[in-house]
Amino acid sequence: MPPDTPSSRRFAPLIVPILAVILLVIWLEFTPPGLLGKADAIAYAVCHRIPSRSFFIEDRPVPLCARCTGMYLGAFVGLIYQFRKGRGGRLPQGKFLAVFGVFFLAFAIDGSNSYLHFFPNAPHLYESTNLLRLVTGTGLGLGMAVVLVPTFNQTIWQDWGNTSLIGNWREMLQLILTAATLGILAWSQNFYFLYPLALVSSATVWMLLGMIYTIVWVLLFKRENTFTNIKQLWLPATAGLTLALMQIAIIDLARYAWSSTWGGFQLP
């Protein structure tokens, strides 16, 4: 049966939320307890969670390592900053994309250098630190959001604008400084800052995947540029978030079956 038929349109509003609730209940039941436990389970699907490369809340590592914490906090800032500015669907000008290109290069260099530390005799450029991991991760996260939000707007909204959501250096600086502020608060490892930021960074993993799968659903059902408000988007958004949670759950299951622990990888 083709994806976009009267039957599929009639039953989708019933099937999708039912599947979403079933999957959510199962996932909540079999993942670690507490808010941080659920955040751990999300992070478990995307991050190595090595304690020595993570920040700590008292005596426990936060759900995501320092680099991933920065990456998803940066993405969170980028999402919020752009969505509040409207429905622009153009990427920023080349000069701004070049800055994000530098951020990506820094992420790639520091990530590769840090990875080489897993091999005692491998050459490396310098001793990486959690601060460097946080900074380079934040830069990459901003770049991810700068690409994803215009793509989302251009795919979803009927009235998307042919404008960029980052139009000048002042807006660029605001974006970077906001992300840097959250990064500094995370780096402080102060409980009252790090605890909510740990939850936000983990939730952003689900949010990003959900947005990507929402775009996929809209394209699959040939509904691009037909939505005018957020209420109309509830069905593909629910389907997108459900698929995102399904992906997280499948990776969780595979990793737990292999390691028998919700903890991070252990360095030799």
C-alpha cells in the first residue's frame, strides 16, 4: 500500500500515538531510575561515557562526556536561538559558515588527537583536556543546529522565509556567547548548574533525532510545505520522536547486551 492513502491517513492518528505510548512505557520501565538515570539511557546510545572524560555531579559522571555535553548544549542553544527568530530557511552567508567550518576542524583535530590517547604508543599532538573537549564539542553543536533548523523550516512550513536566521556578526556573537555561557556553567561542575544542563544536553539528543525523523516522515508522506502552525505538525512530530526513541532503545539494548552495564566504557 502506498504511504499516502486514505486508509493510512485515517488510521495514522490512532496508531502513531498508541505506538508512542507503548514504546515510551517499555523504555521507562527498563532503563535506570530517576531523571539522571533516564538521561544516562539516552546518552548511552550516542556517547562512550568514559568517566575520566566526563564532568561529575558529586560522585557520579554526568550522562554525556565533556565533548558530547558541549556538542548537545551547543545544539540546544542553536535550536532555541534560531527558532525564536522565525521560519527562515536559508543557510547563513559563507563568511559565517566559514566560522562553523573552523569549529568543525577544531572538533576533528581535538577529537582525533584525543582518540589517539587510547593507544599508549601512538603519537599525538598534545594532551587533551575536558575543557578542550567541551569547547570543541560546543562549536560543532552550534554548526549542527545552524544547518538543521533552516532545513527543518524549509521542509515543514508553508510560509518559510527565504532569509537566514543569522544575518550579521552581532547575531553570530550572541549565539556564540550564549553557548559559551552554558559551557562555562557546565565546566564549573556546580551542582545547581550542571544538574539541569546534564538533563538538557541529554534531552537534546532525542530532540535532534526527533527533528530529523520528522523531516523524513513529512517527505515520505509528501507533506512538505503544507504546515502553517505547530498544532498541525503533531502527528509527524510524534512519529519522528517515536522513531528517535526507538533508535535510542535499540542501541541501548545492543550495547547493554554486549557490556551488561549502564556505565561508560572503561579505559585499559
